[in-house]
Amino acid sequence: MTSTSSIPPSRAEFVAAWRKNRAQRKASRGADGKIVDQVVESWKKLGVQGADTIAAIRQCFEDLLASYSSGNPEHLKTINGAINGAPDVTLPTALKAVLCELDPREFIRVMEKLLQAGMPWMSERGIKRVQFMAVNAPRAIKTLPSELLEGDIPWRAYLAVLGHPAQVTKEEFALILPGLPIAVLDDMIDLGLVGSEDKPWDYPKLEKDRIYLRARITPNSITADEAELIHWPEMQRRHSFLSGTELSGDDIFGLLAALWRGEKDLRLRTLLPTEKREIFDRILLGAETGRWPESITRDYGLWTLLSALWTPASIIDAKQSEFHTWRAFYNCYRWILMGWIEKSKLQIEKLMEATAAVDSKGEYLLDHLTHAEINNIGAYLAQDTNELEFSIRLLKEVVDVDPIIADNLKIIQGRKATTVNDREPWQNPYLSLGLPHGYEDWKDQYRSLLKQLKGDNERLSEINKASKRIRDAELKFINFFIIPIDDETLLPPVQRSSALLPPVEGLSRRTPQSTEEDLTTLRDAAAYEILNDFNFTIPK
């Protein structure tokens, strides 16, 4: 049997083959009749012209496929086909898909090479974006064309952090803050891109970093413990000063602490901010007469300072201010301990006037507890002249304030019910010894007074009687009239005012300017935005 391969073609088949060949030869010629390279023509339809350009793009494709082979097989096949033959019309689509899967830095590198080779599938803005992203030191570029400042959030945010005037809203920045390195957040703070309302301190993992960012933006929120944790000496000194800690040194905090002790140093005024010098001058001027503006006496944290600078020359007009009331009460009690009863009576009269005084707002100058303290000490001193009805009235006015007042009232009522000759001395024996009521080591004071008062028979008699009464009271549980109701009423404020301190300035930056590595997250997100400028049209 003869094989089919040896059968000559029929005339019909021969004619069909001739026509196909003729059609191909005709198709390979242009309008001028010259032969046309179909591969070149296919590239031309995709916008690529010139043998050199085609060769350069193909070389880029070879380099790309040599380092990347894990993408969609169809896309890789399309790219590979363009290397050795005519490109398919889907080549740009396949290329974009592969570029999307590249590492951001590799993506920029490949894009730069493709554009240099003459790849046309990128808008003018995209070309400029690639050129910008390919620069090793982007901060060296100080000015960008206005069209480059536009784009989606990642692109604009990256430019803004580099210091370019790209417009980014607070809401948009909130989307990118999580995960950014501290150095980048510091850049944003320095550029004014984030503030207290953005709370960038919510994002760092380490507590020290969160405190550090707050210290930069909202320094007033930093506590003493937090200042210690981030090693912020100035804030630590500030907190120490405000808490009443004894400080030394020639800085503003050391000199202010000295002033609170009554030590004036001319260097202090030069360290104060201009707006604080006026307050400083008013305080010193007022210390000469014991009169200050209400804005100063109303500041509780200044009371210790005012007391240190002012030594009253006479009885204090207690109704001038709440501070004057406190200082007058302190003096009155101190004089009682010193045995200066008549002087204490003169002062209590002024204190009684203060209980009815009102301030500039028409409100009572004194609070209920201070009023009660004054009535209580007034009732105590009224016993000296047996004005017991007056004592009872004073105590009944404030008896609801503290149980001590009720106990004192019972003592006065019991004294009133006792005949004059049978009454015990009216003074609290502890106070007669110059001690606070109930002082445990009163015997030491008693023995000391015996030595000091040697030869003063009248005073020795008084302290001996006081000693006996205390001993009897310890055995028979006798109560004495107690002043003050609350010892803290007498104490000067421990905490100091910030009235003379300069405003708190944010902590200076401690991190270096962000590096390219720090900016990786922003840069990578911005790089992929360039694909939005990958512009081409598939021919019909």
C-alpha cells in the first residue's frame, strides 16, 4: 500500500496554499508596497516605535522575568512572548499585573528602567513620580511641580512628611499614624502635621515612647513620675518645686524655692518671663505693707511665700482676704502658746469681723470650717473674763461642724454651772506649756521650762499647775477645751503656686531625622500609587 505522504496535493489544495502565501506577502507590505515587519507593527500598535526602543524594552522584560517568576502564568507567558515575537495586545495589562506584585523598591527600579527604555504606558505625571521615587535622597528635592502634590492619601502623606506642601486632612493622617516609627512621628510634629487633637501617643507600643510624644505636644499633662521615666530633668525640677520639695541651685526653680523661704535674690527677676515680673514686683511691694491684689491673695499656693516675706507689725485686719484671716488665726494661736493672751484677744476681735465679711463677688469671705475655728478660739479666750454666755453662743452657732465643738460646748456649760471659786483654771494646760493639745512628750517641755523660768515664781507656779492638771487628766480622763478643731487649719500650704513659673515648653526632640528605613511604610504605600498613572488603551 502506498503511504498518504507520497500522494501529490490536488490542484485545489495547491491553489489554496498559493493564495494564503500571497495574502501573507500582501499583508506584510505597507501602502507603498514595501515589506512590513509584523513584529514591529505589533509593537507600534501598542505605542512602541523604533527597533532600539523595542530591544531595550525586551531587555527589561528579560531582566524582570529572570528575577520574578512566581506570578500569574498567563501574564508571564504574555511578557515572555513579547521578548521573542510580536507582543499581544494584552501585554500592558499583563505587565501591570506583574508590577503590582513586585516589592515596592523593585517596582520603582523596574519602572525607572522601563521608562528609560521608552515604555509609553505611563502618564507624564507618572513619569515624574517615578523619577522622584527613584532619587536616593528625596529630602534633597526642595520643590516639586504642583501636579506632583496631588494624588491619593498615601502619596500626599508621604510628600507631606518629607516637608512638601501636599494637602492632607487630619482624618487622612489618622489612617496612617498607626505603626509609624517615633522618628517619623517626630518629623510630623516638627512640621505641624499632627497635634494634641490627633493623639499620636496612642499608637507606640512602649510606654516611654507614648509619654515622650505627650511631653512634646502636651507637656502640661506629664506627671512627676512620667518625667522621671523619660529622664526629663527640667520637668522633674518643676514638679519638685510645685510639690514643696526643698530645692537649691541657681536655676529658676532653686531661686524661687529660696524666695519661698524669704530669701530674696536679685538674679531671680532676670530669669522670670516678662509677664511674670509684674506679679513678682506686686508680691514684693505688697510685702512692705501686707496688702496685695485679690488675684495674689486668692492663690492658695502663694500663702507660704507671702508669710515668709511679710512680718506683721501689728494686729492683722483679718477681713482683708482669706489669706489675712489664715495668717491672723495662726498668729492668734501662736500668741496663746506664748502666753500673750491680751494680744490674742485683740486679734480674735478682728477675726470675728472677718466671719461676716464678703468678697468682691458678694460671697462670704470664709468657709464654714474657718468660721467654726474662729468661733471656737473666740469662745476659748472669752473664758478669761468669764464671758461664758458669749462662749456658749459662739459654739452653738457652729456646733454642727465637728464633734470637738460639741465637747467644748459641754465643757463651757459645765464651767458655767460651777461656782466661780470651784472652777479649774480656764486654760488648756497643754497650751499653757506652749504645746499643742495632747502633745505626748509634754514632760520634756515641762522640764525645759523649769530651767528657763528659774526665778520667775509666778510663771513657775502656772506651769506646775498645768503639769498637775495634765497628770490628773491622764488618770481621771478629764477633757480640756481643744483648739484648733483641725491642726491643718494652722499649717501653711505645702504645694507652691505656679504663678511665677514660666510656661511649660514642649520637650525638645530627642530622635534624629527619620531615615529612608523609617519611611519605608509610607514610601511603599506611595510607590504603588504610581500604578494609577499606568495609562494605556488596548487597540480595537
